Amino acid sequence: MQIIEAAIPSPTVSVLKLGPLSVHLYALCIVAGILAALWLTDRRWQARGGARHQVGDVAGWAVLFGIVGGRLYHVITDPELYFADGKHPLDAVKIWDGGLGIWGAIALGALGAWIGCRRHNMDFTAFADSAAPGVLLAQAIGRWGNWFNNELYGRATDLPWKLQIHDLDVATGKASRDAAGQVVVLGYYHPTFLYEMVWSLLVVALLLWLDHRRKLGRWQVLALYVMGYTFGRFFVELLRDDHANRILGMRVNSWVSILVFGAALAWFVRNRNSPRSVAGPGTAGRHAEPDEAAADSDAPATDQAADPGEATAIPAADPDGPVSPAVGRPGTAIDLNHVQQLAESRPPASAGGPDPQGGAPDAAPSDR
């Protein structure tokens, strides 16, 4: 009797051939993640007062810088994969073969987003708080690319959810086969890509819930995203056994997780009493104060300067005082030209003499 061992299978093909075109499934996962991030970010941006399609204006900058930053981080932290003897330096630009460091992608992606916000007069803080859950959602979807490439797995295990890994050539997109034509299986390992994907989705749900219920202040959604991701990433790194450079016996990414988590925690605490960031056309650098939205909706529009020939609203100092025919009720409009005509038709008062209306003598004339 053949015993079927429980395991998560890995794909034996990572490249689809469409005529002369080769489609890398890793790249499709990255694109799917980007599209999901744009959708979620756009919804959150509009909920903060932003206009439609503004996210797309910034996305191009963020995505381009993010891809470059992710690849640079990967190449810098693992240079022996491309510049050692027998390696090909040009392989460093083959992003479709896998290898994007999330730390570099986030760092340069944020720089690209900042540039895009500056160019389109958008508030970067509000954009970052809007985009944080979407970025993590993109990371979760992108992890499926590691599954297609049979990479970034953990240590060997015999758990029921262990991951079957093949000897797959990412350049050709096909798994190696033995003399009998069977796919070569390297072993069974922890599915760290799956652990990280599930953890990322949980953090996304937590961010959306907290921001909806608590109305987190500016920068706090971004800080919580960084804290949540790095916390889970640290434990995932402990399970990985693939090639990685180490410092004091610990993987580089583990150290980065610790340092970035500490920085994000300090940033979150520093902004614990800050107002909620808001977005909107022409509101770069603006943040919401408590009950500001309600106050703004009831406030009269006074942005335009009054034209001397137009009616101007002048509130009366005492709403219960006498009402002048020229002024009318408090807050009503008056015609400045009519006021001027009344002033010119008024008979001049003699110096020190009584007021024609029976009032007190005129004081020194005011500047006109």
C-alpha cells in the first residue's frame, strides 16, 4: 500500500510561454500585489478627503523607486550571488528571476511617494497613512511569487504542512528531472512564505480595524504597519535556513527587523496624541484637528476678498442694538456705494458745534 505523505506541493513551472513571450509568474504576483495596493490605497485616500485618481499620480513614482530599492538592497546584502567567481554581474538586473529586499523597496518606495506628493501638492503624511495597509497587502500577495520560484523556504521539517521543494531553474522556469523523468525533490521545509503571507494579512486586518475604530493620529498607521510587519518577520527569519549573510551569528534581516521595529515604536509613541492626517487637493501639510470637519462645513466662505462694488457681510457688534437702515440685520449684506453716498449727503458739522442730529460735539476728525 502506498502511503501519501501530507505536504504542500510547489509548482514545477514558474514561467509561462506565450509564443515568443515568457511570462514569469513571480512578476505576475508582484503586479497583482501592486494593483491590490492601489485599489485599497485609493479607497482610504478618498475616505481621508482626497480626490479620485490622485493615488495613481503618486503610484508611478513609488512603484519605480520601490522596485529599484528592493533590488539594490538584495544585491548589496548578497553581492556574492552576482559578483563572485563564476557569477554573472548582469544577473543583478534580472528582477524577474526573484530577489527583492523588502527593506530597500519600502525605503526607496517611500522616497518616490514623497517626490510624487510634492509634485502634485498632496500631503505625504496622509498618503503614507492611507497606503500602509495596501503596501502590506501587496507584500502578502507578492510572497506567492516565492512559492512559484521554490525559494525562501525554512528549515527542514516533518510537520503536516511542510513544503515540498523542487530543484527548479528560475532562468528556464522548469524543475529538474531524473533519468526516469521524475521531478527532483530537494526535501520538505517550513513554508515560510506562507507564514509571512498569513501574518501580513492579519496585520492588514488589524490596521484597518484600528484606524476605523480609533481614528489613529498622523504617522501612526504607518508606524503600526512597520511594527507589525517587522515583529512577524523576525520570527520568520528564525525559521529560515537558506543562504544569508550574518552578523554576530544572526541573519542580517533579523537585525534590521529589530532596529526598524524599535524606530517605529518610538515614532508611534511620539505621535500618540497627534491629530488624524487628512488628504485633499491643495492641502499639503494640513492635518485635521478635533471636530475640524464639522466646523469647516458650518463656517462661512470668506476666502475671497471683497470688491468695493459688491455687497459685503458685516456682522453687528450688538445683535439687540438699534438697526440702521443702511446696515440692516446682523450679518446681512450692505452696499458700500450706498453707504458712501449717505456719507457725502450728510451736512458737515461745525467745529465744536452740536451734531445736527442732536448728538455730542464732534471729536477730532479721523483719518480717511
